[in-house]
Amino acid sequence: MLIAVAFFAIMNLMVKMLPHLPAIEIVFFRSVVSLFLSYIVLKSKNIPIWGNNKPILILRGLAGAIALTLYFSTLQAIPLASAVTLQYLSPIFTSIIGIWFVKERVRPLQWIFFIIAFLGTVVIQGFDIRISLTFGIIGVLSAILSGLAYNSVRKLARTDHPLVVVFYFPLVTIPLCSVYLFFDWIQPIGWDWLLLLMIGITTQIAQLFMTKAYQSEDLSKISSVSYIGIIFALGVGYVFFKETFNMMSYIGMLIVLVGVILNVGYKQRLERRTNQ
């Protein structure tokens, strides 16, 4: 998961460097690279590419495609660290959706932690004029769909190889993006092509390690490792885009992380008690 976080940070930087291309077009190119690389690896390992649990594989692809498009939109439109912080709500939604999807139990105290995290997003949106209500909502929707995608990955652990799970993302995403881009295509130029290629490669590596992590350990434990990404986001945003924040924005980010981390820590304590 730590490797995945590092490569996602590189991906965030390159997406932010392509504000003139529609987010869905970046997702399309990222998916083309991912499809090609995934297919090569699957064939080299003689792993059947079509998988077993096709309905959940397709659901993971759909949820992931829409979530990634929305996330890329926020990366392009608002400060990088703010976009990443909103995405950190995904573990909260992973737990909530997990109630129905993987029969995960949510205790009453956890709902308090969820409310704390959501209050943090209100502070971030309310005290930073660069973040409109529209993009605040888009960021939350992306986190919700990411939570659905993560639960799908967890459910697929029993039936499908991690590479097959990764392969289905572009398999579903490319046709969806193609319909939209047929009517609204913007031609990449110059260095755009290299950045698009690197977005595909770095995301492929990140997705593979993230998928392995989520299939190997409990969702809450793995999610906790990803929080170091906010440090990367703050650093990259400042160095490359001169992004700074007022004190209330930093407090909002901290509130989100506190809510999410308290939830993770509480779940881990419950699990230790259960296993004793």
C-alpha cells in the first residue's frame, strides 16, 4: 500500500499538469495503457483474462471509472491537497457500504467518527474560496464510488486474481469514455503525450499494489497506510504549483484525517479483542 501511495502521488502531479485536457480524456488514455500492460502480464502468467465473478468485476470497473473521472476533475480544478483530502473520505464510505456489501458491522461510535470527517469537509469547502460547492460535492461523490470499488475488490479476493481485477477497470472504462470523447475530443500536443503515458504506467503500478493490499488484509488496516499521501499532496502542491492554505483549511484537513483515523483505530481494537 505504501508503494501504491507513492505512485498515486506521482500520478496526481501529472494530472494536475494537464488542466487543458478533459478529465475523462485523461482517464481514457490511462485506461488504454492499463489495458495493454494488464493483458501482457496476464498472458505471460497464463492467467485467464475474463475472470470468474463477472458481475462484480464489471461493477468494480464502472464504480472505479466514474470515481476516477470525478477525482481527476477535482485535481484539475481545486488545490491538490484539498482534492486528496476529499478522496480520503473513501475509507468512511468503504465502511458504510461494507455494511451491505461484505456484511461489515459498523458500531455506534464509528458513526460519530464519520460525522467528524464530514464536518472537516465542510470546513475545507467553507473557508477556501478556491473550492466551490460543486467541486466539493464532486469530491465527495468520488469518495463514495471509490468506497464501492474497494468493497468490490474485497469481495473479488475469493474468486479472482488481482491482475484480473486490474484488467477489468480499463476493459469497462474505455468503452464508456469513448462514447463521450466521440463528441468532445481535444487533441493532446507535445509533452501531453508523455504525461498521459506516465499517468497510465504509474497508475497501473499503484492499482496493482493497492489491489494486492486490499485482498491480503482488512480494509481498515490497509486504508490507514494511505494517509501519508496528504503529506505528499501538500509538498507537491507547494513545490510545483505554489499552493498554500489558510489556517482553517489546514484545520479542516486535520479534522477529516482525525475522523478517518479514529475509525480505523477503533476497528483495529475491536478486531484484536475478537481474536483474543
